[in-house]
Amino acid sequence: MVRLLIIPFSLFIVWILETYLLEGSADLFVHFQPPLFILYTVFANIVVGIFIPVICFRSAFLSGAVNMFQAGFRSLRRTVSACALTAIFGYLYLITFTPAGADRFVPVNAIAFIIPPAVAEVMICWVLIGTHLQAYMRKGSAAISISLGVVVTAVLFGISFAAHSPPLNRPDVIVLLCVIGAGAALFFFAVRDVYATVICVACATVPVVLEGIDPVVIGVFMPSVYGAAALSLASLAGSHLYLSGNFRTIRVPV
């Protein structure tokens, strides 16, 4: 119970507190500050959001409670296919629901801005807590464990925005994000690909969080925003390579 539940949920609390200290308390999304945004990306979304979950996976992998497939770390070929399809549907979703007017760069800039927290949200809510919760409920049916995982992780995803800048911390926005989180949870448990889930979360949240982002950020190209997005994705890919080099999941023919 300590390894599968207490540690993952404790990390979630630490991540929420760090998000509030580095982003919410400074209204960073509303009043963008490039140096602080990089600091927020590194400490809240990479160190706590990526690296520490990877460390937590070591014991889960060694014990057999979770494997690479369940955690969403798949082969390059499958990941590319999943990401391509998700990106296509994400684009169709954005052009339908994003009030960007004629400026086609607004949703692109917004996605780049959202990528760092989206990677951390996926890693903590679904890759870590979702898989560990499912492992803890292994003695029950798959339908029960997945249903519980969807509900719990969706709520965690939604309430995580209480630590962000206003208006993202409003109760009505949090409820809406819980609904989006439920869809993202179903997507993750069905597809089991961490990169595709990041794309799904980023695209799904853009229409909701757009009003809470500094218009200057999404109106022009910001090197710090794209640099933070690239750093987050590179850290995720590096963690994937580390896990792939140390842990392997072998399919046994039935």
C-alpha cells in the first residue's frame, strides 16, 4: 500500500504545492515572466513531474506490479502512429472549439505553453497514480480497477488546477477540467501511450485555459515558451530511454 498508493499520492501533493508556489502564487500564466516560467518548468514539471515518478517506477517494475506497456512507454513505431492519429483529431478539435479567430498561430502557441504542465499532469495523474492504483486493485475485475482509475485520476487532474493562476482555479473551470480529465483517462487506459496522451491533454485543455493565459504569450512567438516545451519533451524522452535501457517487458505467447 505504501509503494502503490501513499508514495504516488504524496508526490501529487508535493507537485501541487510546488505548482502553487512557482506558478499560482505569482499569477505566472496571467502575467508571463520568462525566467520564472523556465524555473517553474524545471522544478515543478520536470524534476517533480517527470524525474521523481521515473524513480518511483523502479520498485514497481522490479516487483512486477507495473510494466512498461501499462505505463505507456511503447515502441517507437507504435508511439509515432498513436501520436500522428491523436494530433490529427486534436487539430480538428482545436479548429472546432478554439475561439482563435483568423489567427492560426494562437492555438499552436497555446499548446507550446501548455506542454510542460501537460507532461507533468500525464506522468503523475495517469502514468504514475493511474497504473499504481490499477495494480493495487489487481485482485478485482479489470472493469472495476479501470473505472476507479478513471474517476480518481480525473478528479486529481481537475483539482490540480486549483493551484494555478485565476481564472483556472475557479470551481466551474475545475469541474469542466475533471470532465476533460475523465476523457483523457479513458484515452490513456485504452491507448497506453504517454506521448499521445500528452497531445490529447494539451489539445483538450487549450479552449478551456486560453482565457487564463497572458495574451502576449499566445499572440507572438516566444522562445522561452517553445524552449520550455522542448526541454519537457526531451526530459520525457530521456526518461523513456533510461527505463527502456534498464527494464524490458516481454510478451509471453498465450
